[in-house]
Amino acid sequence: MGKLRCRFGEFAGDDTLGGMDHLVPVPVEVRAVPGDDFAVTAGVGVRAGGAAAAVGELLAEVLRDATGFAVPVDEARGAIALTIDDGIGHPEEYRLAVTRDGVALTAGTARGLFAGVQTLRQLLGEPWAFAGGVVRDRPRFAHRGVMLDVARHFFTVAEVRRFIDGISRYKINVLHLHLTDDQGWRIEIERWPRLAAVGGATQVGGGPGGFYTQREYRELVDYAAARNVTVIPEIDLPGHVNAALVAYPELGPAGVAPAPFTRHGNAKGFSSLAIDQEVTYRFVDDVLREVAALTPGPYLHLGTDETHATPEDGFLAFLARVLPMASQHGKAVIGWHEILRATPPASVIPQYWGRDSSDERMAAAVARGSRVVLSPAHKVYLDMKYDPGTPIGFDWAAFIEVADVYDWDPGTYLAGVPEAAVHGIEGPLWSETLRSYRDAEYLAFPRVAALAELAWSPRAKHDWPDFARRLAAHGPRWTAEGVNFHRSPQIAWVD
């Protein structure tokens, strides 16, 4: 056998790789045609023009890295054809056919083509061929997300880009960036420069911290968009603001700079903005204006969780003033489900992180017309340990193995929240216990793959034994790419 090369290394080819029966997430319809594989040779090219050109170039780059071939992209020639068909209604639906004569990938939008390319790259096996067959596919939920906490532990631009690459391969299409918290402020705000320079100088454990300049943040957003990932920035308000108060003491009730906070654990909900001071609302408006201008996606996440230091009447008054600001800056609001204490408009999306299967406020919000994002902590919090022996992470919600992420139904999970009201699901990866980006990968993979199938594939296709069998074949690819994944004992990994 030869070796399958990629940007991060190489591994020996294996007959279990590159097959129609190892796709993750599992497609709506898939039919293998043995013996009808398409051989990828030195003369192969990608045919993609117009709106398909950028996705065609991404596919060509993947093939160049893997094979070493030139793989040109041309509008009129190439045996691997990417085509936009306006007759395909869903923006992420795609149709893929692989025969010995070529590859035809069709979708209604570039987003659909990108989803199809992620399937196609899983079909690449030895000796440089795409497995023959037909796929017809579309997602179950619109929002398929992962949250990365860069506030407690800072991750560099290169690390976040690598994270985007890893999650987008499994059709995750939302990266929720938790940009601010007590331990650090991670985005440059030009009208309030000390937020990043001072508030971004620390992190959990007392390390040097860091922040993204506006140029760096915009580049990350653009990089994500090219991979069909929408960045949702979170500015956590009115609590979790110690880093902001270190930078600008006048924003706090005491008007005195607190000490930088670099701890983790149960010390949450102790900080608050001064909700009765006009400077607070000038600050919030400036921050939301600048972040909204940098973020072309439709959402701003305003946090609103664990506001124990904010009086309840102040919390309600704060949201009454701040929610319209986001609208004025052209963004819809997402907030952790505590935002429902303010009975916000139906346009606000609550993100549920509770562990109960019923929540009166969530049901009432849905009855008013809200759609919701589900992130039940005991199912999809990616910072939880896998088991008691996991060296990093928490266990306050649960030990969460791969099967625990997979084994629940978002469409029936919350009483009074039917599937039609579920905008999507998201796995938060909080970073208090992390020491490096490799730790983030270890907690994310392979659970991200289970989350992706839960969010993408139809409920009728969910089958844990079959998923575990398919997932096993992805281990060698992660190993080749240097991904520090957890070798879950629930999976019979392919070596």
C-alpha cells in the first residue's frame, strides 16, 4: 500500500478508509456502487466557475496536499465538476455522484457545494480514488455549532483557524467565540483601547493572555466564512466583566479597579457593570457597534448568564436598554437562557444550557414565537471530562463520553419545544482547565463528530453502533493530521 499524505503528515493506506459506508455525518441517502470508483491521477482537474469557483479551489487544495498533483481549477474543464443548480431549494443541500468517469457535485449554493466537498474528501482512499456511489443530503438543523472559549484561555489566530478547519469537515457551520469574561477581554475596541491592552493581558493561571486586533478578527471571520462557518461573537454582559473593570473602573458599581482575576472553578457571577450609570450604556453601545461592523453574520451573543452580582431589577432594566442597541446595529440577539428572565422579543434566541428536560421560560418563549439553540450541559458541554480518569475538564454536569453526546434527540428533548422551534444545537468548549490548544482538541474530538451527526443527519438515521463503526475509520486521518483526539474505549479504532 501507498501512503496517504496530507499537510500534517502521512499514514499507510487502509481499505476501511475512503468508503461510502464510513461517512460522518451519515447522509440522508447514500448508495455505494462498488467497482465504480473514480481514479485520481496526475492529470485530474476541478471544473468550477462563477459562484462555485472558491469552493472548487478549496477542493483542489485538499487534493494537492494529499496527492502532490497539480490539480488545476478551470471553468470549462475537469473531471471533478462542481455546479450550482438554482433548482435545489435548500441552501446546504447537495447531490453527489462518483463514477469511474468522473465526479459530479451539484448544489443550489456555494454553501451546499462546501458541504458536499466535506463528504467527497472522506471518500478519498487508496490508491488515490474516490469511492463510487451516489449521495443526496441536506441538514436537519440550521445551526450546528461549537463554542470556543478564548477568554479564559487565549488561543492564537493560527489555532482558531486550525479549529475551524477541524470542525467544518464535519459540517459544523457555527463557531461561537466567547470573547470576553472575567479572566480576559479578547477583541480590540478602538473607542475603548484599554479593554484589549489591559483587560486582555491575563488568563486563567496568570499567563500572558492576548487579544485579536480588529484586522485579525476580521480575517478569522473571513476564513471561517470561506469554510461555511458563521462566527457568532459573544460579549458577555452585564456580568462576567472583571477584565473590563480592570481596564475601566468607572464601568463598575464601586468605581474602583478590581484585581485581575486568573482563577477558575466555581468563582462565577461575582462581577457586574454599573447598570445605573450612563457611561455603561455608552460603553455597551460602542462595543456592540464595533463588533457588529466586524461581523457580517446575523447574530451577536450577549451572554446574560450568572448575573448574581447584578440586582434583578437592574438586570431587567439593562436588557431593556441593550437589546434595542443590537437591533440598531443590524444584529439579532442570542443569549444564554437566563435572558428569558427579561421576557425578550421573539426575535431573541435563547441558548439553553440547563440539565432539565423541561423549562417553563423556554416553553413560554417558544409559545411566543422564539426559536432556540440547545446546549444541555450534561449532553454537549465539551469541557466535561470523558470519565474520571480524564486529566483535564470538569465533571459538575456529567462525565460525557461519545455515546452520551450522540444519545439524545434535540427534537423532543425539552417539553414544549417541538423540533420546528429548534434552531439548532451547540457544544460549548469552556477553557478554564485547558493549558494549550492540544487540550482543546482532546476535549473536542471525537465528540464534535457525534455532535455533528446529531445536528446534521435525520433522526431516523441515528444508530449508535453504526455511528461507532463509521467513526472508527476517522482515527487514522486525525492521527495523520496531528489532531490530539481522545481514543474513546467506546470506539474500536482503526489503527
